[in-house]
Amino acid sequence: MFIHKKKRVPYKIVEETIDPHELKVQIRKKNCIIIQQLIQRSNVNLDDETMEKQWKIWYKEIQINQINKRLKKRWKNKNY
């Protein structure tokens, strides 16, 4: 007898769809919180200009890290 295999669903079906813009906003908020924590930990008294530069550097680093994590997950899932 022929046994039917269950069809594999490659992704989880999400009931409520998240607006891409909303997702970006959430990620931005999260990144800002991470940076604020970094500042509190480092206890540096910087003036506004250097602070802004540092903020931008941190923000970029965090973004790069997030992208790398996503890519790693993709590679793992593809099993190359």
C-alpha cells in the first residue's frame, strides 16, 4: 500500500501579519535601548558631538550584528 507523506510546511504560519514598517520601528527602539544601556555601563561623560558620533557607530555595529545573525540562521536552515 502507498503511504502518503505529510506535507512539510517550510514556515510557521503567522496569524497576525506584522507591518514591515512597524517591525523596523520596533528594531530601532530596541537598538536605542541597547545603546543607552551601553552608555550607562561605560559611565563616560562625553559632550554632545562626540556622543552623537559614538551613538552612530554603535547603532551601525548593532545593525550589522543583527543582519549577520539572520544570515547565519538562513545558512543553517539551508544546510549547505
